[in-house]
Amino acid sequence: MSAALKSKVLKASLGFWAPVVWRVFLALAGLELWTGRGMADSGVVETTQGVTWSGDIHPITGGLKVIPRDGKEQEVRLDQVVSLRFQRLEIPRVELQPAEERGWRGQYFAAENFEGPATVRTDAQLRFEWNSQLAAASNRAPASAFWQGSLVPLVTGVHQFALRSSGRASFWIHSQLVSSVDSTNGLRESIGEVALVAERRYPVTLQLHRQPPSGSLQLEWSAASLPRSAIPNERVVIRPSITGSNDILRGLLATYYANPDFSHPRLTRVDRAIDFNWRAASPASEAGIGTRFSVTWTGSLSVPKTGEYRFAIEAEGGTRLFLDGSIIYEQWEDRPEQTYSIGTAPLLVEAGRPHSLRLDFFNEVSRAKVKLNFYREAFGDAPIFADGLRPSAAPDRSVPVPLDGAEGSPTASIPAAAGIWFNDGSMFSRAPLTASASEVTFVPGGVITKVPVASISRIHLADVPQDVVAKFDPNRTGAWLHNGDFLEGDFLGMDAKQVRLGSILFGNHVVDRDRVLAILIRAPIARARKWNLTLADGSRFFVEKLRIDSTGLAISDSLFGALRVPWSGLSHLQADSVATPPPSSP
């Protein structure tokens, strides 16, 4: 494996942006994709007789063998299976390193914004109902709090983190925002997806910014073989010597957009400083961001002493700097291959209060670079910029939690995944490698290497926000771009760099692939299906015929042809003989 490819694999594992690119990197590296479970295929089988069996599950010709932990093994024929769900029945403990202990390190503040003295304690779980039987020791929600630890995943793959709050809260891995809630009336939920590597330690932080006295807060996770549950104490570690340094309290909140006009945000994180030289590369290709992009950094600046200060900007791209809502510098054009460096005139900045700060940057052509420093005029060129920065509040990514028995689900906030969406609503969670007008090809290593274009409804080249999915017109064909434009035309093919469309009215289009969000090929079609399969990589198939042997599943279907799914690649199998239309939005 080349050094460049190793770098990409490492970047995907640490950056955890778009899950589909993570899987492609693993495939390119020749790594096993189906690593969602360990050697013990534990799970739960429900039968047509209403019996539920749990234990280690093994495939046999024509059905399953279930070996309970404390009972006699059972054989179940395929036609007796209503549901098979692989999940860990036991959660193993992380092996502690020197000076580690289990749990979350919590700091509770009587004041908002994590100010003033804090009460420090270790909590086993992040699930609180204040003024209830499950109340915290104070029986009252704190004005603000944050919890930190190192999360150690059990499995490699895409994880979902569901944050519920009746106030304002946010969950971060490293400095990247995963899920956030801002509620002033009732319980809301935000679900974010992250690709993680098993047994690696990830620094995580849950912030509680605001909560009513009688409030609720909980954080849960799920992944292949891990049903949704509170994050177990066995998988979180802390070091007692660390009292909770919180890196995401310092810096500016950075929002990275997929195009130069500040629309379609793809990545939100806290940047401790603005000092980036992307050259001719994308700042985050794994998030669906190409070389044409924009960024906004927002927050506040506090200075220790009133005096004259100046800002210095070095950039390749357009920049615009605001202080207290007023533009203090603007160079709003992207000049090809031209770096400029300039400082503002001395500005009087008062101590004792925060000053709002915002920097806008865009890159449309050529190379990209931006650096911002802050100097006190009386003391020469020593920058003092980072210490006084505080990031803006995280954007709200939540939806209301429905009352018991009410229709609707907060999971609707999850973006539609990158990959191939078939005519019946099935989804293969990999972006294509290349395509012609008749056939799409994928990186080798998955259950599908080629598929006819006639079987495909649409192609997502990145995770698609639900508000964009809602705008898809099944009667139109063409390409949705990251900037919200739609190019009409029939799909003619793609390669690693370009997507080709053809139209009698508008002629042929060739558009850069990194500008395309989704390709609409045809309207979905309802059809009967016998089985619903969810794979360990997040793919979902509705299939007509299924056979089990000692190594896995053999699928026969008019849309996909003959497929082979290794046993370790299966996450969930559900019998479903009802003819239902494909979902209007995933």
C-alpha cells in the first residue's frame, strides 16, 4: 500500500467524516470491510411460532443454529425465521491502562457558560432525569456542565450517537460536532453518524449549556451488532489526574460548506486557530467538500487590557473580517495563484466584555490558504490571538421527540447516506468508482462489483441532507449540485473526476464530480419483497429469494442478480412479504 493511500486511510479513521468514503478507503487498502462483529456471532432470532432465541448464531444449510449460553442448541429453518438481529449480548470491559479508571469525568457549574467554581465527580452513564427518581445528587439541573472521557468502540464502522435534551446540549468527538440540541420547549433529539475504529481511544465531550430545573439529558449510541443503548461504563475511561481541560471551549466555531457561496454546510468543528494552507487540495473531501468551498469562523474575542490592536490576514482566496458586527477588512475576490498579506489599522478594543468576531473565507479557483493573527500594537509582533477566543454556540440539529404512540421519528434528521439507491428503495452503501450509460462499477471487495443503470433510481456521491432529499422530483432526471443548482439531463456516465449528462433541450453537460451531490436517474417503483437485509456496512436490500448455507447468504433478485453476502457481513434479517412502495425519503 502506498504512503499516500495509508495517509488517506488514517485520515478517514481519525477524521470520521462521511462514512461511505471511510469504507471505500478500507476497501482500497485491501482491508476487510465486514468487521462489524467478533468471532462469536451472538444475537437474537424470532420465529413464526412466537419463540425468541438468543445466543451464538451459526449458519447451516437451509437455516440457523442457535446456541444459548445456558440451554440446548436449537435449529431453525429459514421459513421459520421472522427476524434475525446480530448484537452483542455481553459488553466486554476495556483493559485499563496505567492511571485510568472507568466512567465520565463531569464538571457541574452553578453559573452558565461553564463559569465559576465547579463540582467534579465521576458518572457511570450520561442519562439524567432531574427532579425524578433518577435525579442527580442535587435533584436539580445544573446551570451548565460538561463531561469528558475517552470512548473505546467495540466495533469498527459507522456509529450513531443520539443526544436527547430538554435544554441546550452538544456532543463532540475530538473537536468535531457530532450532534446538538437547542430546546426551549420540550424534549428534542439529534442523531449524528461517525466512523470509528474498534479499541481505539477517542476523546469525547458532552456539553450541557442550558437546562430547565426539571430537565432531561441522555446520550446513546448504536452500531452494527450494537443496539441503541446508553454508552456502557465499560467502554469509557478517564485519567484521574486530568480535571477536565476542555479544548472546545477555546477557539472559533468553524462551519465548512460544500461550495463557495456559503450554502450546504458539511462539517462543523472548533478550530483553535485559523492557520491553514490547503494548497490545491480539499479541506475535507471525506465530508463531500471539494476544492471549491467556503468557511465561516464565528465566536467572540476578549482582551486582557483595553488598547489598540490590529489583525493580520494572509490568504489565497476571498476573505471578509467582522468585529462587533462591522467589517474591518474585506478582500472579496479569489485571485488565481496569488497570495496577499495585509494588516488592519490599529483598532481600539475594550477589555471587560466579549467582542463578536467572524471571518468569512471562500475559494473558487486554484489554491487555498488562510491565516489570521491578532497583535497588541504596543508590544510588537508577538501574536496573542488564540487565548481570548470563545466559539459560537453549536447550531441546532435536532427534531422534536414524538410523544409515546405518536407518529414520526427523530431519526428523520439523519442524512440520506452516500451510495446507490435502487428502484425499490434498496441502498448499497458505496459510491461508484466509474459508470457508463448502461453499467455502474464499484471498488472490488463489496457484495456488488457491477450493477445495471436500469436498476438504479439515484446515486448519492455524498451524504444528502434531508431537506435536500425532500426537494427531489421523481419526474426529473439530472444532477443536484452542492450549491443547490439542478442540471437537467439523462445520466451518461462518470469517472473519478467528471459526471456526464445529456439532454435534447439543453445539450450535453460535463460537470466536476466534486461539485455533484446526487444524480437522479428515474422514479422509484413499488414491488413485493420477501426479505429485508441490513448489512454491517449500512447497506439495505429488499430481496425476492434468499438461501442460507454454512458460509453466508445467497441472494437472487431481479434488480441485483446473484449476490453473495458473507455471514460476517450481515447485521439484520427481517421477513417481509408485504408489498409496499419505496420510501419517499430514506
